[in-house]
Amino acid sequence: MTVQETASVNRNAESVPTPEEVEAGVHSIADRARAASRRMARANRAWKDLALEQIAQDVVARRDAVLAANAKDVERGRSSGTSEALLDRLTLTPERIDALASALRNLAGLPDPVGSVARGQTLPNGLRMRQVHVPLGVVGAIYEARPNVTLDIAGLALKSGNAVILRGGSAAAATNTVLVNLIRDSLDTVGLPSDAVQTIDQFGRPGANFLMKARGKVDVLIPRGGRDLIQNVVTNAAVPVIETGEGNVHIYLDETAPEEMAVDILLNAKTQRPSVCNTVETLLVHADCAAAREVLSALTAAGVRLHADERIRGILPQGTAVLEATEEDWGREYMDLDLAVAMVDSMDEALEHIRTFSTGHTEAIITNDLANAERFIAEIDSAAVIVNASTRFTDGGELGLGAEVGISTQKMHARGPMGLKELTTTKWIIQGDGQVRA
């Protein structure tokens, strides 16, 4: 944001920018992002990797400033009654900052998708044809209370040759201000355009609304957050949207599920970090699953609150604290230490339950039966399908993508964890020697 724009927005304590001023401010940022995107598209891999290394170095060097700003956001959230699950997503720690810096360095070590050839051939008439990956251009990102997303999205956008406009929400405003300024300083240091990373947080929700309408100035918009945010963007945006989704994630224990494996996977999938979108929210248990009681006992011992149907409640040890599941529980993304649990009599019933309530994010099966595993893979239509492993692996970093912009649950060019290649499109390059069409 320029000094003039800052002054326009903050003329005095009582002044509120008019819609026209907000629209002009957002469009000015988008125009500068467009100019920066042209320079980023020409930057080679070494230059972009240098920028990522510089950001990683600077975020560690300025850790105290980041943590101080984050502490203000967390305290403000706690005072306003924000849930512990959301506070966890908002909170940065020295260890999380180190992990973010490490992720940026890992991203620098990945191949550059820009310029890679999707396909190519020489046609019978001698024309030489290639389809190559190129940056999307100007990417808008709207997300909630996740300051780590600021670094993830900025890093991915820069590595893939894009410029990005960020709207990180009021809950993380202080942290995001420090992070965006840090990133822009890092870009200046290495000689890349600082306008490749900008924020519209200063314009609040009206700014986000104008960003959604900035068709022609913004090439694609990516929302990342809860159902309300995502649906608001999908419904109201004039800019093309890559839809990310909430995670009503299921695990199905079939009749052959090994007990030790099932316990380990469920504890990891539910308790390692319950506030994120790849945590399991519904457990389906086959009626003949011998591992069921041990799994449920381990979950309750770990502090998980079970929302169970009548048949599951009937197999729990006497005295187990359990809640009666309601119809609303099957569609909920708790993002906390809560788990909906149902008993099913067959894989058909499990598949039907998942089809009814899935958000298309991640579903998993724990089984010793190869035929069951193959059928589950074939019939589940979600972005990620997992066999005998934790749902927590639906993550760009865990899958070797360096980081992720989000988990796409749509069926366009990007589905599942969105890494570098998903932030590119393609163009056709056709070279000839004077050929004309007959």
C-alpha cells in the first residue's frame, strides 16, 4: 500500500473510506500486482529460490517481532471468546516459525514448474508444437486466522512466478502486517518486485468484496477457511475461483482392521492437531470389527469426546463418557477433540454414509483385505483417498509439494493439495517455417 493510500484510509480516527475509495485502493494494488507478475514471470529459478531463502532467513531473524504481533492477535481473540481450536490455528510459536522457514527452504529446493513441457510433438506439416506451464498471473487469496498461510501462499506464488494479493482477515491482522512487510523487504533485498506480495487487509471486508469483483485485474481467487467464507466467495466472486473445501473427513474400520494399526492411526488422525482440515471427524466401524472397543477406549482415554450412535454406545465399556449422536453430527467439521462414530453392517453402508455426508476432502479405510481397499479406492470420489494411513497426510508438505495453498475439493485442473504446479496454467507454443493452413 502506498503512503498516499494509507493516508486516504487513515485520514483521522473518525474517517471511514468510501466504497469508491476502497475500490480504487484495491484496483491500484491489483494493477501493481499485474506489473509485478510480468517481472516474476521472467525471473529464473535461481532468482526466485534466492528470494525464498531470504524470506526464510528474515522470518527467523525477526522472530521476536512476529511473535509479539501474534501474541496481540491471540490475546484479542481470547478476549472476544474465540474457541481454543481456532486460537490454536492462529497461534505461532518459535517451533512453528522454524517449521515455516524450513518449508520455504524446502520449496526453494523443488523444481520450477514454469517452462516445463506438458506435451509436445512435431506435426506432419512440420509445425513444432509444445504445451508449457506458465504462471497464472495475479492470484488473490482470502483466508481466516491462519498466519502460517501468509507465508505458505506467498512462497508458492513467488516460486511459481505469480504475484499474490492477500486478505488474511482481522483475527490475524497484526501478525499478517508484520509478515507481509517482512516478505516485501526480503523481495527488495534480492531485487525482485515487492509488489509481488501485497495485502488488502487495510480495507477490511469491503476490500475483500471488491477483490472478488476485480475480474480482469485478478486472474484467480482462492478462498481458504470455513464453510461460510468459502461459500461467500464462490457465490459472490466474478473472478474465477478455485474452491477449497472444509474437511468432514471419514475413516472406515472394516471387519479386518488390525487393532494396533487402527489405534495408532485414529489417535494420530484425531488428536495430533484437531483444529486442521485433515483431521478425522467421523469414524465408521464395521459391526464385526474386533478392533472397535480398543480403538474407542484409546480415543476416550486421549480426551476425545465421542458423539456415538446407539449401537456404538452399546459396545462401549460401562461408565464411558459419550454423547448421543444427532443427525447434525454426521455433517459437522468439529475442528476440536470431538468425533462422530457410527456402526455399519457392510462396506455398502459405509460408502453410502460417506457419499451422503462427505465434503470431498479426504476419506480413509483401515483394512487387511486387498479387495476392500481396492473397492474403497475405486468408489470414493474425494480429492484424497487413503489406505492404512492417517488422514493427516493430506497436506502439501507431507506429500512433497513444499507447501500448499489449500486443499481443492473441486474437479477442475487443481484437486487435492495445491502446490506449485497447481498455481500454473499452460499455453501453446507453435513454431513453424512459413506453413499456411490449406
